[in-house]
Amino acid sequence: MLLDILILLLLAPALVGSSGETFNDDVLGLIVFKAGISDPESKLSSWNEDDDTPCNWFGVKCDPTSSRVTELSLSSLSLSGHINKGLLRLQFLRTLSLSNNNFSGSPNPNLGNIKTIQTIDLSRNKLSGSIPDEFFQQCVFLREISLAQNEISGPVPESLTSCSTLESVNFSSNQLSGSLPTHIWSLTELRVLDLSNNFLGGQIFEGVGNLYNLQEINLSSNRFYGNLPEDIGGCLLLETIDFSVNSLSGNIPASMGNLNMCTRLDLHGNLFTGEFPLWVGELRNLEIVDLSLNRFSGRVPNSLGNLQLLKELKLFGNQFSGGLPSSMRNCFSLTIMDVSQNELTGNFPSWVFELGLSFVWISGNKFSGSIELPPIAASYQKLQVLDLSRNAFSGGIPEGVGNFSCLQLLNMSGNSLEGAIPASIGELKSMDVLDLSNNRLNGSIPLEIGEAVLLQELRLENNFLSGKIPTQIGKCSSLSYLDLSKNNLSGPLPAAIANLTNIQDVDLSFNNLSGSLPKELTNLSHLTSFNISHNHFEGELPLGGFFNTIPPSSVSGNPSLCGSAVNHSCPSVHPKPIVLNPNSSSNSPPGSLSSNVHRKKIILSISSLIAIGAAVFIALGVVTITILNIHVRSNMSQAVISLSAGGDSHSPSPDANYGKLVMFSGDAEFVCGANSLLSKDCELGRGGFGAVYRTTLRDGRSVAIKKLTVSSLVKSQDEFEREIRQLEKARHSNLVALEGYYWTPSLQLLIYEYISNGSLYRHLHEDLEGNCLSWNHRFNVILGSAKGLAHLHQMKVIHYNLKSSNVLIDSSGEAKIGDYGLVKLLPMLDRYVVSSKIQSALGYVAPEFACRTVKITEKCDVYGFGVLVLEIVTGKKPVEYMEDDVVVLSDMVRAALDEGRVEECIDRRLHGNFPVEEAIPIIKLGLICASQVPSNRPDMGEVVNILELIRCPSEGQEELE
Ligand SMILES: *[C@@H]1O[C@H](CO)[C@@H](O)[C@H](O)[C@H]1NC(C)=O
Ligand SMILES: *[C@@H]1O[C@H](CO)[C@@H](O)[C@H](O)[C@H]1NC(C)=O
Ligand SMILES: *[C@@H]1O[C@H](CO)[C@@H](O)[C@H](O)[C@H]1NC(C)=O
Ligand SMILES: *[C@@H]1O[C@H](CO)[C@@H](O)[C@H](O)[C@H]1NC(C)=O
């Protein structure tokens, strides 16, 4: 479209003037290249087509004598678009670097044909498609090629191997498949071969030994299988070897013992067998050795002690046995050692402290004996991780443990350690995780624990600890996981626990704790589990927050505890009648809800009381309707009196256990078979946020009632009402009006006006006796939805869940948007839960949802609107599943537009009855709204303006082009 025109405009005068040698092709080539891309940060503003030479342009370097372009370096400039033919005009180009941009499309097959080119770096872009065979067919000087970190698929072309000048090939992190090109080892100039992180498979065949220049080979994270080639030892210059994460098997070839230059050997995550190769100790330059997650067995050889440059040794997840050789105390450079999950035996290798390692994992072996700390050790200032878990260590935890001033993780769980936890633990000021669980520790939890202020996870479960839980624990303000279960702890739960605002999981089960539970616990807003079962707690369970939905198993085994979760009512709290308060909120002045909405007193019949009461218990699933029915009848007169008494001063405050119904106007008596309100018969549908039911008020008005899915995270009444007020204010003729709501801690209903004519989804995708929406009708729906959304955004409400099943059509054919802003009503949902809630809206979800770091703004609705527009115009669903294909509507339309056949996308059921001058601009508008980049999407106010312009083609067409 626009770009083609631009390129044509640029080409035309140039062609006219290209009669002689005076004309410099480089300027034209670069300008055409620039015309094909988008340069949001205007980095190429110095590229001026009026210049005679491009040699002073940003990113361009010329040969000083010929003034022809030899180098183009445009890395990391946020450029996007296709790399077009313009570059082919640069006949003297030697170096092309476009890495770390957003270039898309498939690699241009002719780039490799620029005769002079030596280096091509297109890494870290969004190139897709396969590598064209032609790319390498005419290479003359090509030495380095990198297509790493793109989305390129298909095989590595065989033609690559004809490019005998190649020294470096980097195709890592793509989706390449197939096997290695047959003649790949004929590229004898190769120094670097990186094909890592693809889907390549097959065997790595012999012949690699010919590559006597090879310094680095990385075939990691592919699907190669079979043995390593025996002749690999011929690559005498190899420094870096990475065959990790494949399915390679057999023994490691002995010829590798010749690779004296090797600094890095990574074979982890394969199926290799056999013993630890003895020759590893002869490769004196080794710095990193990773053999983990294989099937190696036998002993770790003494010769490892020769490796004075060794920094990292990872052997975890094999079947190595015997002790770690004491010769390793000569590995002076060692900082990381992971030998966990083997069958190693012997005493604790205390040399790890003398050498000053930073990370030590020896868990899951059979080490035994006591843990001794040397008086002075290099590790006291260096050790960050010490994991000794699941061995057979005995004796006490040494007092000197407090000397490890940088320790972040200390895990000694699953041993046979005895004695008390040393008070010096409080000196571990950097510690995040302390796990001493599953030992035989006794004594009490040291008060000094409160000094470990960065502690996030404290696990002391399954020991013999006694005494009280120290109040000081309340100072560990980062704590999110606390497990003290299965000990002999006694005394009360300190109220200071309520100060741990980040706490998520608490397990205190199977102790002798007693006393009542601090009320403040309900303030802990991140709690996901709180297990106090099998103790001697007494009194009332806290009410509110997490505790409304606490599972009974988390509180069982405390005979003196009362509350609904333990199914044991508290003596002080008698069942009360259902009290319905006509006022919106007891603590806000009348009229604050909405100044122009008249509020009426509500008279409720027995039937509606039962209906709503029943709904509460449907949600709770505890008591049967009959019991409630009797209960309500007996208290009926009282309820009605308290309601008709009316005035603000007299009305009882809403009771936390029962609900509060508020209608913003009109009557509130439900007549649709009261008992069956919220029953399957009245159900209209279900969405990510809950089921919708239809019922009729006594004044004849129909309403739709939405029951919010009860999540374990209930919002407080105040917060809920604050959000409701926001939604209620957003009245607009293109929004489904919110008429009222009902609130209890366990059940929330939203009462909406009932829209008779069904959803847009039904009209578009469920054939209503062949009645297909006319073009005019579709246009109206698009415009109406745009106005509704624009209004929501003006009221600072984000919809979050726009889709055709949430756009309703009223009896006069107007669009009304429903289900807006509900995310705010469900509390504490993080982005992740939100996106999983609205997964049903597949295809409408803006790409930024996937990215936790991007802020979600109203632009996500604009994206959904764009998709909705395309859906309305094409009559196709946003994502359609074919036999073995998935068609994404916006991609399909975008492609059709590029190919100039977008008219074919318009709904065939219209039989051509639509004005093209409206349809095409609307499609383009839809595509712009559905841009990947939020800032490229217009705001809804602009969209409404544009739509109104499209309506009058004579006035506003050009603006959209
Ligand atoms: C590519 O585009 C995305 C937005 O789509 C942007 O966040 C990213 O920074 C861009 N990358 C580069 C390297 O310019
Ligand atoms: C291959 O390219 C990627 C991405 O630019 C880079 O991270 C990696 O280090 C390169 N591989 C080699 C062996 O240089
Ligand atoms: C090999 O490639 C993988 C994935 O691209 C990378 O993570 C790894 O660090 C590379 N190995 C070496 C030794 O550079
Ligand atoms: C909780 O923290 C506050 C503020 O840091 C402090 O004043 C209060 O004493 C603490 N409560 C308990 C029970 O320790």
C-alpha cells in the first residue's frame, strides 16, 4: 500500500535520471531500503535522498577512494519491516549488520549474491520462513553469517556447504529442522559453528575431524542422537564444546583427550554412559565441565585435581559413587560445584570451605559424619549457597555457621542432625532460604531468627522443636513461606505473625499450639494456605479475607475452635435473619452512588428472600434450602419490619454473614419462579467471570443476573462497592446498564438490564434461519461498540474482555457492550490469572498480556475492538481451527490486504451488497487497531471520529489512507 507507493515515487525520477555513470546506485539502494522499513526513533534521519553520496549517513561506511558503500551497520535501532531489494544495489558492500532489530519476513535470497559481501549479521530479529537455497549459491567472499535468534524454520540448506570461504556460521535459536547437511564437514575454514537451540536431528557423523580450524562448536538443545564422532579429537584448536541437551549416547570418544585447548566442555542432558573419562584431568585449560544429567557411573578420578583453572564442575544427576577425591583441594579456581543426586559417600568434603567456593550443592547423596567448620575459611566471605540436604549427616549444626556472611540459601534438611538451632543463625543477614526440616533438632526456635530480615522461606518442619514461636519472627518482613509443622511447639500464635504482609503459605499443623487466633490475620492479603490443623487452638476463627474460604482440613483437629469452616458454631453468634439494607453503603452519604439515580426502598417477598438465601447456600454448599426456608419463615416478620422502618438512622448495618441487595432504581421483586432463580432453567450463559441468569421483576422489567465466580480471594465489601460505583457511573446507550447488585462474602450478584436480541456472536456465527446481518446493520454495530468503548475509556474503565459474545444487540438493533470492567471486582487477580480467566476470548487478547512487564492500558481493548471489527466484516471467528491448521483472522486479512485481494475476505453471506468505499477503510482501521504494538493503536475517541468520516465517504476518505 503506502510503502509501495513511496518506493514507486522514489524510483521513478531516479530511473529517469539514470542515464550515465554520474548516478550513484548506493543512494538509491539505501533510500529504497529505508522506504521499506519503519524507523520509529528516526535514527536514519540523516539519510537524505538529495545527497550525492551516502558516505556521511548514519551507519554507513564507504571506501575512501571509490566512495562506494562498504559497510552498513544498523544494529539495535528498533527498525522493523522487510529487508527489501534496495540493498542489492550496494555492489561494493562487505559488511552488513542489522542485528537486534525487528526485521521480519523471510531472509532475502539474493543477499548472499552481493559479490563482495563478507559478513552478514541478521541475528536477533523476527525473520521467518526458511533459508533459501539461493542464499549461498553464488557466494564468493562470504566469511561470516549469523541468522541467530530469529524464527527461521525448515532445513539448513545443502548449498551452505558450497560456500567454502565460510569461517563462522551461527543459526542458533531458530526453529530449524532436518539433519546436518551431508557435506558440512567440507567447510574446512570453519572456526565457529553454532546451530544450538533448534529442532535439528539425526546423527552427528564422522568427518568433523577435518575441521582443523574449528574453535567453537555448539549443537546444544537439538534432537541429535547416536554416538559422538570418534574423530572429533582431530579438531585440535577446539576451545568450546557444547553438545548438551540432545539424546546422544555411548561413551565419550577417547580422541577427545587430545583437545588440549579446550576450556569448556558441556555434555549435560544426554544419555552418555561409562566412567568419568580419566583424560579430563589432562585438559589443563578446562574452566567449565558439565556432565550432569547423564548415565555416567564409577568414581570421580583423582586427576581432576590437576585442573587448576577449573571454575565450574557440574556432575549432578548421574550414578557416580565413592568419595570426592581429596586432590580436588588443588582446584584453586573452583567456585561452583554441583555433585547432587549421585551415590557419593564419605565425609563432608571440608576443602570446599578452604577453597572459597560460592555455590555448593551435594544434596541427594550418601555423605555421612558430622559437619566441621574450619576456624578460618575463604568461604566465610564467599559462600552463597550450601545445600547438604538428603544425605546421612549427623551431629549438631556448627555454631560457626553464622560466619557465612553472604549465605543466601542454607539447606540441611533430610539428615540426622541433632541438638539446637544455633543462635548465630541470626547473623545470616543475606539469607533468603533456611531449610532445616526433617532432622532431629530440639530446643526452641532461637529469638535471633528475627534478625534474618531477608528471609523468605523458613522450613523447620518435622523436628523435635519445643517452646513458643518467638514473637521476633514478625520482623522477618520478607517471609512468604513458613513451615513449622510436626514439632512440639506450644503456646499461642504470636500476633506479630499478622505483620508478615508477604506471607503466602503457613503450616503450623501437628504441634501443641493453643490460645485464640489473632483477628489481624485477616489482613494477610497474600495468603494461599494456612494450616493449623491438629493443635489446641480455641475460640472463633477469624472472619473475612482468606478465612472465609479456608478448607476444613486446614483447621481440623482443634476441638475448641469454632466457626463455619470447622462446622461448629461459636456460642456467641446466633443465626440471624436475613437483613436486606436498602442503602447502598452504610458509611457513604446518600447520593454518592450516583447523583442522578433515584434510589427506592425495597420490599421483598418471601419468595425472593428464599431465592437469594438459597443462592448463598448454593454457593456455600452447606445447608439445604428447606432448612433455610423454615428459618426464613420464622424470622419473616422481623425482616420486613426492619426494612420498612427504612430511614438511614434506623436501618441496621449490613450483616457480614448475610447479604445486601441494592437496586439503583425501580422495583426489586423477582418473580421468575423464585426457587429456581439462579437455577439451570433461567441460565442464559456462562463466561469467564460467572454464569448469567434471567429473571423478571414485579414491575415487568426483565433483568439479567450475573453470579460472579466465587474465587478463594474475596474482595472486601468496601472495595467491591467502590468498583461497582465506578461501573454504575459509566451509563451509556451502547453499554448494558448495571441496575444493582447483591453482596455477601461468598456470593456476589450483578443485576443488569436484560437485552432481548442475543449476542453479536450468535448473529454472526450461529445461523439464525439464514438471517444474516446487513452491511448497514454491521456498520451500526461497529460504530455503536466503538462509542460504548470510547465512553468506558473516558470513565477510566478498561473492559479487559471484549469479544463478540459480550456485545449484545437490543430490539432496535443497537449494539450494547456488556461484561465491562469485571476484572476489578475479582480481587488480587494478578495478570496471570486474568489472562487465564479470559482465555475463552482467544484471539482477542492483546499480545502485551503475555508479557508481565508491559503495563496493561485501554489499548488492550482497542486491540480486541480491531479483531471484533474484522470479525464483523468477514463473518469469521478470530481464530478458526481447520483440520491441521489454525487460521488467525487478523493475519489472514493482513495478508490478503498485502496481496491486494482483501475484498475476498468480506462475508460472502452479504452477496456483494456492501459499499467498497466503506468496507476497505473499515478493514484497514480494524488492522490498525489490532497492531501488535500498543502505541500504534489509535484511541477509541479517534476510532469513533474515523468511523464517522468513513460513513460520509465524500468528506473523509483521504484521511484514512
Ligand atoms: C521490537 O518490537 C517490540 C514491540 O513489538 C519492542 O518492545 C522491542 O523493543 C523491539 N525490539 C527491538 C530490538 O527493537
Ligand atoms: C550466535 O549468536 C547469538 C545471538 O547473537 C549469540 O548470543 C551467540 O553467542 C552466537 N554464537 C557464537 C558461537 O558466537
Ligand atoms: C550453546 O548454545 C546455547 C543455546 O543457544 C547457549 O545457552 C550456551 O551457552 C551455548 N554454549 C556455549 C558453551 O557457549
Ligand atoms: C507490627 O509492626 C508494627 C510497625 O512496624 C509495630 O508497631 C507493631 O508493634 C508490630 N506488631 C507486633 C504484634 O509485633
